Amino acid sequence: MPTVASATLLIIYLDNNATTRPSAAAAAAAARGMTDFWENPSSVHRAGQAARAQVELARESIASLIGGRAREITFTSGGTESIDLAIRGIAGAGVRREPPRVISTRIEHAAVRDALDDLRKRGLIESVDAPLGPDGIVDAAGLAGLLTPNTALVSVQWANNETGAIQPVREIHRLCREHGVLFHCDGVQWIGKEPVDAGDHRHESPAPPPCDLLSLSAHKFHGPKGVGVLWVRSGVRLRPTLLGSQELGRRGGTENVPGIMAAGEAAREAAAWLADTGPRQSARVLRDRLESRILHLCPGAVVNGPQEPTLRLWNTTNIGFPRLEAEALLLLLSERGVCASAGAACSSGSLEPSPVLLAMGIDPAIAHGSIRLSLSKETTQAQVDEAALIISECVNRLRTSMPNA
Ligand code: PLP
């Protein structure tokens, strides 16, 4: 449930990192992992093998959520590690005469941007940014023009974590296949909220992911924080970054059995929720309602990202209030019980506007005053209406107290 009653305040979670609260079943699975399966799944004794069986059940649930095979699933410590493993594991695999080219975008999550920056600064890759349209959608034709024989990897997210912009991943995958280039997709925002084969009518369901490597994170679909997955298509050679025999040698370290069990449970629930389009449509209606109410109550407010709502993931809206300071707004909202964020969680707390919004060409005066609101499958209409009202009151209060606003 995204709302909890505290002694003084009813909290409405519209923060991407809090709205997908772990489900009761996921929490129960984690508890069982702690009490009943604490042994090491690599131990040969019966108790260890019972823990192993739980890990493998979870692996199958994740594989079935994304249309992959269990052997293609590697458990990690989160989306960030999955992304890091995909990028370093491919760019660093094999011997090359010159640094391989990696193509990505300037609107990726910091996990991608930071890994690429690090490899580029150390002279290990040549990093190139694909062009973007004004609404933050990758120009696939422009990306195709960057694919050279020396290109080792393309890394593009499925949906943007700040605006929800949905990228043309099928088109990018097709281009990569034609050029013999591997495609890593950061699916952290997409997986669990939309099916992998959404809009793909070429395959019998479940279709495999439209990429070669796919990163995902359990806490984005009502699982625990600190559990991620990297799906690697069979036959793709990945160089591990943490050495060890676990996870078929792709990621060393004793597995987080309780977390993995909870992630498996969350994946089963997500797959059941995704089986029918109705709940997603209802959630999208709520997001559109929140957005249009805020725009109506706060003249001058703008939506960042694609203006066409269907080009954005159903859970996200990013709204700019020109000349306001997002930080001040977030603090006021927090006092009124609305949890929201500006940009990615890792960049909140800084007064800098989101680099993702700036990379999309958004005016800094708008980017400075932009907040991200994320719904989950549990958000209710009453919460949306209440939140829109509170947001408008806080915006108007800030506007009257700031002579420039
Ligand atoms: N990629 C995207 C698009 C994200 O939204 C996030 C987290 O919010 C991550 C990667 C990092 O995932 P994690 O928090 O599991 O490390």
C-alpha cells in the first residue's frame, strides 16, 4: 500500500524509490529466507541444497517474467551492479587493437553514464552519444549512423526514470543485429510495469527481450531493494567483474537468498498483474489525471518529456514549474505528507538541475523547478486528487514568497 497512516500525517508516496513498496508476499518470502533457508546455497549438504532450490525457483520466476531462460539469469546486488556488469563485462571482454566504441545516450541513469565515463577516462572505450529528439526519445536513424565496425556495445534504457520516455528498443535491437553489435538495455523502469513483449506481435508469447543483455531491479516491481538481475542472451560472452564460481561464474559471492526469494515472489506477482491490460490502463488514467489536475491548478506548469502521454511509461510524470526551486518544493511537499523527488534519487539533495533534463534541451529555469511524480499499481484516485491539491497549494505558496517566480 503506498499510503501509511503515521501519528500525524497521511503519507502519499509519489517517489519512484518509495511508491513500489515491497508486497506482503515478497516480505514474507524474505522472512522465510532468513528463518528457513539461511544456509549457503553452494553447500553440498541437504540444507544448503534446500536454499539452492529456493534460489532456482526465483530464477525461474524472473526468467518467466521476462521471457528468458533460467540459465540466462544472473542475480546481482541491484540495477546498478547489473548495468555495471553488462557494460564492463562486454566492453572489457575479448582482445582489441583499439578501444572499442560504446554508443549510449546522455539521458541514461547515472549507473550507465558513470560506468561509461570511467572506462572512457581510462582509455578503455570510445564513448559516443546517440542523438535525441527534443522530447528525449533516441533518434534511431542517427544512432544507426554511429555504428562502426569497431562498435562493441550499444546501451540504451527502455524507459527513462525521470520522464518515463519510452525508447524505440525494438528498432535499436534490429539495427544492432544488422551490424553485429551487442545491445544492452537498462530495463529497470520497464520490467514489472509493462510486459517484455508489449506491442510485439511477431512472437508467440513469451517473446525473449529485444536486446542481448537486460538489467532489472526488484525494488521497481514491489520486491526488495538490493536485488538486481542481469539477463544475458545464451551465447553472449560476458567477462565477470566479481570473480567466483557462483551464478555460473558470471558473478562471484554467496547469493542473497532472502532477497532473491523476495524478488522471485515479486516477479510472480508482477507477471500475474501484467497478464491483463486493464490494471495498466487504469493506472495510466490515474497518471494522466494527476498530470492534468496539476497543470490546471498551476498555470505555467509544463510536462517534461514526450507530450503524448502514451509515449511515456504509465507510472511517470515530470512537471516543471518555471523559476521555482525543486528542492524547496519537495521540502514543502514532504511537510504536507507528499513524498516526491527531483530527478534520480542519487542526485536529489543537490541544487543542480537534473543532467537528464538539461541533456533533453530543457530550459534550466524549468529544469531547476522540475519534480518527478511516480505512481504504482497501488496508487488510488483519492491519493492522486489529494496530491494534486497539495502540490498546487505548495507551488502557489512558493510563488507568492518568491518575487521572481
Ligand atoms: N536504471 C534506472 C533506469 C533506474 O531508474 C535505476 C534506479 O532507480 C537504476 C538503473 C539503478 O537501480 P538500483 O537502484 O537497483 O541500483
